[in-house]
Amino acid sequence: MIYNNKSVERKVNLAIRLLQDKDYPLLLANSSERSIAHRLAYYLENEFKGYNVDCEYNRNEQKPKMLMRRWGKNNKFRIKKDVYPDIIVHKRGNNENNLLVIEIKKTSNKSQKERDFDLLKLKAYMHKGDDYQYKYGMFIDFFVKEDFKKPPTKKFLKDFREINFVSKYFGKI
């Protein structure tokens, strides 16, 4: 199947709704990001038939997954480290079918530095000149504790740009 912006967003939205409906105790209890990512990946598996959905997948074929990028004015920002994306939708064994990479946070984590770094990683995973070249990237910020019913804040990326369009479930993102 060929996926476009709207079909990917629709599938992710459905998985998020299922997580919020069926696994709300994780959000209410402010459980770890890993446990939330795992359940989201579980629901994504049903949406992306023919693809593998993995959490913290740290392989680039047979080697560790690593980002080596310079960004910003005068290449000021640099990433060179082993990385573990929270969730990826891909076909294992090569980098030819890397569809979606997701980083998540919880609103209880107040670190803007961590959010900025996750967005930088998403852009690096999507960079056309590098190994991974994911078609889409998404940052999802889940509300937790008493606010767990609120729709998460999302940034949906393609070609390094945030895609802004109206979603029936989330409103403008």
C-alpha cells in the first residue's frame, strides 16, 4: 500500500485513540514513556499491514543505529551517537522502506531541551542524504495524570517541515 500524509495521520490517530481508550491507566498513572510507546506500537501494528513496527529498534541492518549530522548555522549542532527511536514503522533488513519514525514525550516531562533534541533527531532520521531516510516523522506529547483524556500535541513532519492541516480528531496541528 502507498501511504500519504493523510493516511499516515489517520492511522496514527486511530492508534492513539485506542491507547487512550484501552490503556488509559498508563497515562493516568504517568507510566514510563517506554510503556506508552509499547502500547502505541501495538496498535500501530494493526494499521500498517506489511510493515514491522518496533520500539527502540537500534539496528541499521547489522550495525548499531547511529546518527551523525551537523545542523544549524555554521554546523553548530552536532549529533553523533547511538540512537533508539521510540517507535519506527519500517521493513527490517534494509533502509528502503522506512515509513515513519515517532518520538514521544509526556507532559510531565518539562524539559524543552529534550523535546528540541527529539525534533532534531526526527529531522536527522528523515534526511535524504543519510542511511535512514524515513518518509515521515512524528513527535507526540501525551497528556498524563488528571489530563490524560486530552488529545496529545503532535508535530507531523515530512521533508523536514511540519505538516499543518486540520484533523477531525485533533484539530489543527
